[in-house]
Amino acid sequence: MADGMFCSPVILARLEVFFADEDGDGLVAYLDGLSHRDFRMAGEIMSTRIMPHVSDRTFWYMFLFLFRYRSRAFLGTLLKSVPLRRNVREFTLRCDAYLPLAVFLNNEATEVDRTKFITFMVGVCGEDLDELTFLFSGLHIDSPHERMNYLLRDCGMASYYMLFQCMRQLEHERELLVRCCSFLMKKGDAFSFNLASVVRVYFDLTAVKGTFSLRLMPYQLSSLEASFEGFVKVMRSIS
């Protein structure tokens, strides 16, 4: 447990019952009666011991219940459970149980909470183009400018493919593309630098300064445009 806390079997057992019954009201009443230390322990138990293992229906139902009840207290705990869940079972947003949360994010959540959720989930979905597309579509993130704000923060292959497609939509905004390249180069990892190099060549951005030795053949430029698989192939061919 975090901060040296042990896992209380009593708290674990009580929480398991609330999740098994999908009893959100009972859960929050129980949590509100805990001491500060036990409340923190309960959050850790939920995120690491319970939520990674429950059904999709229970996961998303309880996620939404706690999010709506007190996002400031629970959103970090809820998000922490997502990558742990991916380690033990299949995880996808593309299920009916997730849809009520998407509705809440679109209609009721604060902009801060909505941004935090989207930013985190882009990091989770960044290697899966279908998941990333579903995330953006379901939350009405449709403009290339808005998508770029999220995609630039991630380093996943699908995120960078979608970023490249956004750049193609905005190819007339050359100053924006130059700033994006500079941002990618400053991230410091080889993959981001390679993408900046590709973008510089593809859009002929001579204003992007740096040491570049990349040469792309015409067929490689076509592959970048044609499909996600083609983009991945070109990116992986760059040493």
C-alpha cells in the first residue's frame, strides 16, 4: 500500500460488498464515516485491489457514481485503477457501460475534470487508434486544434498518427506546425524527434531548426498518408 499503509482486511471486505452490490449510496456513506487515514486507505484499496477486477458494468457504474459524488476526492483514485485494470483484463471504452460516463462528461462535468479525464485516457489509449477515435468522437472532440492539444502530450503511435492527420488538416497554418515541431523536439525522446523530422520534411518546414539527416522517398510520403499501418511502418523504419 502507498505511504506504508497496510491493507486492512476489514475495510477490504466492506468495500467488496458495496462493489458486489453496486451500492454507491452505501459506499459513500461508509467512506464518509472513516477517519482521514482510513479514507485514504479505502481509496487505495478500491483503485488497486477492487476496481481492476470487477465487471465492466460494475467498474463504469461505480466510476461514474464516485465521480459525480465528489470528483475532487475520487477522480485521481478512479483513474489510477484504469492502467491496473488493463494489466489484468481486457479494457475498452467501447462498451455500453461506459456511455453514461461519456454523457456526464459532455453535459455536467467541470471543464477541469473533463480535461483531466481526457488527458489521462489519451495516455491509456495512445497505442490503439480505434480506442482513441472512440474517445474523441464520444466526447465531441472534433476540431483538429482541440485534438492536437491532447495528442501532443502523449507519445503513443496512434496518438502521433492522429496528430499527423490533424497537421494535414491544418497545413496552411505553418507557424502552428513549426511550434508543434519545436514542442516535439523538446520532449527529448527519439520517437518524438523522429516525428518532428518527418513533419519537417513532409510539410517542407524550413523554419524548423535542428540537425536532421532524414530523407523520405516519395512512396514513404504516400505511406504516411495512406493508413495507420503505413504510418507505423515508416516511423519504425527510422533509426
